[in-house]
Amino acid sequence: MGRRSCDGTGLLEAFRAAVANLEAHVDEVNSLNVFPVPDGDTGSNMLATVRAALDEAEKAGIDAPADRMAAAISFGALMGARGNSGVITSQILRGISDDLAGKRRFNGLDLAHALREGSRTAYGAVAKPVEGTILTVIREAADAAVERAELANDLEAVLTTTLDAAEKSVARTPSLLPILREAGVVDSGGQGLYRLFQGALLHLVGRPSAGAVRSRGVEPAKASTLVAHADEGYGYETMFLLQARPADRLDVDRIRLHLESIGESVLVAGDTRALKVHVHNDRPDLVIGFGLTRGVLSRITVENLDSQAKDLREEAAAAFSGDGLTAGPLMAPHHAPGQAPDTEDAARVRTPLGVVAVAAGDGLHELFEQFRVPERLVVSIVRGGQAHNPSTGELLDAIASLPAEQVLVLPNNPNVVMAARQVAAMTDRPCLVVPTRNAAEGIAAMLALDPSAGGEANVEPMTTAARAVQTVQVTEAIRDARIGDRKVKKGQTIVLDPEDGLVAADHDRLKAILAGAASFTPGYELLTVYYGDGADLDEAETMARRLGEAAGSAEVQLVHGGQPYYRYLISAE
């Protein structure tokens, strides 16, 4: 990146420095979480997102022009986005990429206008934009960049102004968002964006950022999960990354339509600049040949699914005869992305409905597995939750792995809902999101699911069932804070509602939990206590007994959830 203009190599180096700077300050960003809970993950989610973007950029090649490098960054962020902060960051990068389309190099004015397009794209991705967040920071920083660029078309001047405006905007966020002011923090997403800008500027002026990110070699792409075929055979699985040629655009719908005419299990995800393509058929040469007519291919993999299935049948036979290992009770029937599926899935015709559920903890994972209905409902569990939100790519792979005509996604976490909705718009089949906020709501939604009905018919009753459950989560404050009109001290047990509202806080854990349960509207018949990290069985049984005494005639059920960070998840229904 030079003072006057920047090419693809300069963009890669500046972005690498930006990621390194965020990495060096990730704990700082995480600590700005509004609520003093141990799972503050805004910085971690942003870092995971931009790391995925950097990985994709490294693969684009050092000689790639600026627009292609920006497209690679955008696509990597899209597929690697985690949590709300990651999804919004990916949309900012997408807008920047769209505005730089057709440019082998860009100057200060180009950058300023690209930042403004990034702001517009991010705002457009959020159903109800809230000021005092990362959205405000990118908007005000972009506006300042444009104003400066119109006076001095110089990259250093524009980026310096951008950084200054971002810093001032972050400092103002508490005045725009009362919840930040009450907690005594600035917006964490906005601070993360500021650190990205700071890293890029430090690189531009020749100063090292606080962190360092190695240039990574190209790793072989993982084979995607095997999507079920009918009895006519498996054929080949072909995957590649398709990027538009300079000054060109990909017609996503037309590409998908053609691939569906020559193959099965078609997945086309991305935008007009870059697409991730996945197809099953007997002629991979036709798939690759078609891709070459549309753009530039990379990360090409072709797998013989017949051979995979044969190997898996032999493994299954060995396991049955006692010569191999058998699956344990917690082993997922649906494989993780990049792993081969079991033969039962591979040979099964698509069921009418499938569910992708996000779950943190072995106990919760097992609970969702139990909802499978052979030949009617398939379920895939994505590991994730507090402090480890799944990426859009992981959710997309889980959807692709399901042999189902329609798919419902249960995020089971407020910070996964936005990523789930983004993924639902990227899939090649009907996909709907039931906006569950925790695992207890997710289980209630599953109990209301009718496998014989379609996805659309299930969304409303499942959402209603999820919201009918009263829930609280129990954790420990990691710092002093003010939540609403109440002060919380470090080390106190705090009880939060599904929207992270403070229900109770006390140095005495039992008192806090009993106060939290007392907040439930009377009339419930079942109280379920999911115990996670930090709570052993003896403590959990004692807690359940005391809750039962306080609950009167309601039945109390104790379940091992295994969820991290939150000692208990308690539901009343």
C-alpha cells in the first residue's frame, strides 16, 4: 500500500496488519461486553471472521489485482462470519469489495467511497439498525473519509481521518446507547473495527502493529459432507471456488439453474463476485468445464463417492462383526464438515424435513439428537454457543449435509440468529430460521415440531412454543458493572433472562438462583435444571431439591447440559 494508491499486494499486506492488530487487542474488545459475563466474544467472533477472510486472501495469490483481492477477503469473511459482530463485519467487507469491482488499484477517494458502500451494505443487512454500535462507527468513519478524500486524494490522509473518526465515534457510543452508558463501556464491535483501521494505518506509515499474523500456505480444501443420493448411485462430488473475471459479474441464479440440470445436491453460495460451488453427478468434467466458462476456478476437489461408500460399508461390516470400533452413545449420526458420513445417510432418499440445531455441551447435543424420526425428520447438530458461535460456513455445511427437502435452523443463541438468517438466504433449498435464544427454547420448539408438516407450517408454532418457556441462565460476574439501575460486583452469581437482562445477583449462589426462579410467572408445571460447567452432580441435585421446595407442586427435572460458562440454564413451562 502506497501513499497515493494501492494494488492487490498492498491490500493483502494492509489487511494482514489489520488482522494482526485486532488479534493483539482481542481481549480488550471481549472485555467491553456490556454484561459482565465470562463469555464476552465480540472480539473473538470478529477475529475468527477476519482470519477466515485473510486465509482466503492469501490463496488469491500475491499478484492478484485489488478487486480480486477484495473479493477474496469478502468471500472468506462471508463464509467465516461468526456472531452478530462477525456477520456485520463481513457485510462491511462485502460492500467494500463491491465498490472496488473492476479496479486493479485504488486511491484515497476510491477507498472512501468503498467504505461508504460498506456502511450501506452493513445497514441493509440488519433488520432493525441500532445507533451506538459498529454500524454508527462505520457510517461516521466513512462519511469523514469521503469528506477528506474530496480535499486530499491521498491514502494516508484518508485512512488517518477514517481512524480518527472511528475513534471519536466509538467514544460517543455510550451517549447513543443507554445500555453502554449504564455498563460504563464503549461498543465492543465499534472498538474492534477501530483496531482493524488502526492496524492498516500502522502498516501504511511503516510502523509494526502490536501483533503479527503469518502468511499462510495454501491448505488443501476439505471435502464437504456427503449429501444423500437415491438408489441410482453416488457418482462424483465436485467442489470449487468460482470467481468472476475482472469487470465481470456472476449470474448466481443462472449458474445454479444450469448446475441443477446436470447434477444433484447442488449448492451455490456467495455473490456476484465469488461463489462456492458443490455438485454431485457422474460427469465432473462437465461441471468444471461449465465453471471455466463463467469465471476463474480455484480450490477444485473431485471425490469419487462410490469409493467412499464402499469403504464405509466395509468399515460398518467390520464394526458389526466385532473387528472395528462401534459408535458411542454421544457420537453424532451426522458427520462434521469435512468428514465422511455413515452409509445409512448416504443411501437414504431425502426426507421432507431436516433441522440444524446449534448446541454447546455434550448433554444438550444428545438431547437434540433424540428428536430424529427415521424417514421423516433428520437432525444435524452444530457445536457452538457461548464464546464459540458457529460460522456461516459451518452452518452452511450442516445444511448441505442434511438429506432433507426443507431445513429449519435453531440458533439457540441470540448471537447466532443473524448468521443463521444470512445462511438461510444462501442455501439451495427452502431454509427457515426459528429464532430460539437458548437450548431450552430450542427443545421446546422441537417438541412442537410436526414432521409431517412443511417448514413454513412449523415456524410459527415452534416459535410460539419457544417463547412460551420461561428461562434464566446462571453465571458469575467477571467484573464490577452496572446493569440497569443495579450494581454488580465481580465474583457475584448473576442470573440473566433470555435477552441478558439482569434478574438477580448475589454473592450467595443459592440465594441468587432462588431469586431468579422466583421471577417466573406462577402456574408452570415443570421446572427443568440443565447443569453445565462448574456444577457437579451433587451440587446440581442439591440445587434442584431447593428449587423444588420453592416451586410448590411443580415437578423438577435435572438434566446434564454440559454448557460452558453458564453453570445453570433453568426453564419453567
